[in-house]
Amino acid sequence: MKGPLFYSKILLFGEYGIIKDSKGLSIPYNFYNGALKIDDELSETAKASNLELKRFSDYLKTLNQNQDIEVQFDVDSLQHDIAQGLYFDSSIPQGYGVGSSGALVAAIYDKYAIDKITVLENLGREKLLTLKSIFAKMESFFHGKSSGLDPLNSYLSLPILINSKEDLEPAGIPSQTSSGKGAVFLLDSGIVGETAPMVNIFMENMKQEGFKNMIKTKFVKHTDACVENFLTGDFKSLFKNIKSLSNTVLDNFKPMIPAKFHDLWKKGIETNDYYLKLCGSGGGGYILGFTEDFQKAKKALSGHKLEVVYTF
């Protein structure tokens, strides 16, 4: 057996901000994907995945029994398949901020949810919020706290505009231009990040009045402007706002930026060759980069592994 593919995602804008109701924009990233599979002979990686699925199925069983979730799962079928050697065969790197657990959650919902909301339905706001809520409860098994956005993006395979916690919609983003010099890219930090500790640091910082104020007056303001600029294709304003956002993150989110990248981050702001921002919760994994001239950025970041996500 091999199930359908579910893709990784990139939250272009909104990391941390969406916890505090900023706008956000999440896009599927088809370079990485995963699918449920059953094999007789399991590799060590597949065995580890199979074991994790076993624990996850127990968690879903508890959600079912307590009726803590808006859908029921066919846990008997899931556990039968796990006993047969079910695992999640994935190329999505874990701890990199591109939604590895989100794709797994989407795949499990797709195969084992009873009376599921399908991608072929007319997905109005209510259905999107129901899906997001289901996915948040499922994914919290992996992260402790989840917004449900990663699995939603993976399940729908569409860009999603987050206007606020209670208001999301599928978004149309400007078409890519293959001849364009500008690019959004991923910079590999070479370090695996962990979501939960980073979110805890953020939540602790939010108890301080100064930090809370900075989030509202600077971070959310710049994030919202970036989303607006990107969706309307106003790249001139986008780079002005990305620079401000990159600066705000460097000043206020130091623990989320791996130490050896602090100077590189600063260099981008000073030279205007590129601007860096967090991809997901930070602490490692990928860092997101924006540049008006990818060749220039590549030169400035030589020695680092870059992957282009979007060109304009």
C-alpha cells in the first residue's frame, strides 16, 4: 500500500505573530513530501516511524473516547495497519520548520477520519476553521501546542491567508517569473530546531510589557504589511518592510536565531544584498531569505546551502 502524497509547507510570514493575531501567509512547498506506506521489511527509519504511529494512534484513541475532537477516527483500522508495518515515508526534514509533522497529520486524517471534510468540497470559512481545529488537536501530540496551520496547508495543498485566528481563506499569490532576479530562498542552518522550547521562550517573553508592546507596534505591523505587499505583488514596498521585520527579529528574537548566524543576519541588513527572517519557530532548521538579486545573495552567502522557493 502507498497513500497519496502530502507536501511540506513554508510559512512565508506570520511566525509567532499569528499566535498574537497578526496576518500570516503559508504556501505549499512541493520539493519535500511524504506518504503513508505499508511494507513487510522495514528499515530502521521506517521502524521508528511505525513506533511513533503506534503512540499517535493511542493518542487519537483517547481523543475519540473523550470526544475531545470534532471528528472520529477509525482507530481499529489504523492500529491494524500499524501492526502490518504502516509508516510515514517522508523526505521532509524534521525540525526544519517546513512542516514534517503537519504532512503526517494530514495523511492520517485523510485515510482514517470518519466522515472527513474533503478537499473537493466548497471550503468556506466554517469548514476551514473546523479543519484547523481538528489538525491543531492532532498535531499537539508532536509539539505540545499547535495552530493546526501546517497540516491544513499540507491537506489542502493551497496557499492560505491568515487574517486572524478566526479568519482564514485560500489565497491567490502572484505567479512566479522564471526570468526574475528576485527570490525567496531557504538557507540551511545545519542545526535541527525544536519547536516547543522556542515557543516557551516566546510565551515567557510575552509576560514582559516591553516585549508585548514591541510585538504589537513593530512585529505585527511589519508582518501585516509584508503579507499585504506580497499578495498585491508590490515588491518595492515588500523589501522596505522585510528589512524592518528582519531588524526587529534580530533585535528581539536572538534565542531563535542560531548564534553563528547573528553576524550574517546583520550583514544582510547592512548591505541590502538579502534579508533574513525566521522560518517556523527558529532555533535551527531553515532560515528564510528574501533578495532582489539572487545571484548577489548567493555570492554574499557563499559556503551556505540555499534553495530557491519562489522567484519574481
